Amino acid sequence: MLNNTYIHIPGVGKSLEQKIWAQGIHTWEEFLELEEKILIPPARKARICEEIKKSSEHLASKNYCFFSQCLPSAEHWRAYSAFSDSVAFVDIETTGLSQHRDKITVVGIYNGKESKTYVRDINLDEIVEEFSKYKLLVSFNGARFDLPFIKSEFPDIEFNQLHIDLMYPLRRIGYSGGLKNIEKMLGISRSEDTEGITGFDAVRLWKNYEKRGDQEALDILVKYNKEDIVNLKTIIELTYPKMVEKALRG
């Protein structure tokens, strides 16, 4: 979808992008090949051509920072297929909802093949180096919760990557509510150990581990977190075609 995209180009909004698509021009290559036939004022068309060439170079070099800065944040999902080879599916557990009063207990990162877990007072500091490895982050409600929470505890993390907060593109294609509700809508099941566990239960599990040394409670919490991040990949793989279809329809 990224090389079907024009709204990252200065002066191009969704209405002009839709006008381009309506003329049967979808990819950047098609725009350059059929430039003479496209019904757009010549000066604007020339600027778009220059920006397409620049964008193609940045995409070829996998320059995620370029697209992170020029794509509207609500449209970062369009870059998924182009950068899915360097993706981190992210979810955190905390002691509460306030990044000022509460603290992170667990951070889960899944690269599409392997999941890694970072636990407070064990290896949580390692997330600073781990996040630097990725060009694209995928979360659910991460723009408002996960990433600001992490940033408050680890200000050295830049978070200059592309970031897909799945909550918003999912809502546009009819999947609303919390993550667990969307999982059910898509037929994704949880393990017996974590079925029915909520964010409030995650807080309780951490307290049982922290205050009582309950290792089983921590194990369940970690398993719950791992299912969150693994399921994020399943969700985007199932719904991405619908996101593309919705965007192209306008």
C-alpha cells in the first residue's frame, strides 16, 4: 500500500489522492509512466513526480524515518507490508493507568518469529537497545498508553519509527472495542491459562509476584503478555487487506 500512497507528498490530501486513484493510477510507477494522461495541473503534477522519485529512493533504502515523518500518523499502517521485515509488535503491563504514579512491570516484543519478554527488576533496561533494532512498531492503543508510558521511564528511547496503533485503522473497518473483543470477532482464541484475564488481573498477578514471590503469577502474566503481542500480528495479517480496500474506496 505504501507505493500506492500520495498523501505523504506536500500539498496532496486525501481528496487529490482519491482523484489520482479514480483515474486508474495506483502505484508510483504508474504515475510516472502515465504522467501525460493524468488530469492534474502541470505544475502540481511535476512536483508530485519529483516527490515520487524521492520517495522511491527512500523506500529502496528502507529509510523508515522519512516515511515516519511525512506520512500522517493515522496512515502509518500503509507501510506495514513494506517494513514488516523489521517489525516489533509491542505490549506492556503496568501497575496502573497513570504513567506519573505507576510503573511498567512487563514489556513484550514480538518480531514475527520470536517473542522477547522484559520484566521489571530482571532485564527491563534491555528494552532501550532492543527497540533500536526495529523500523516499525505495532501496538493496540500504544499511541496513548504503551509508548508514552515507556518514554516516561526510558526517555533515551527515541521512538522515531513508523508506528501502527491498530486500534484506529481497525475501527475504520468495523472492529471496535478492546483487543480481547476484537480477537473474538476474528475468531482468535486464548490459552486456557489466560482466557478471561483482563488488565486489572494483570495488575493483581504482578502484585502477587512482587509481594509474595509467586512465580506462577509471573509466569501467567508473561504468558498473557506474549499472547497479546503474538495476536497483534495475527490481527493485522487478517485485516490488512480490508484496510487497503477501505482506503482505496475512500
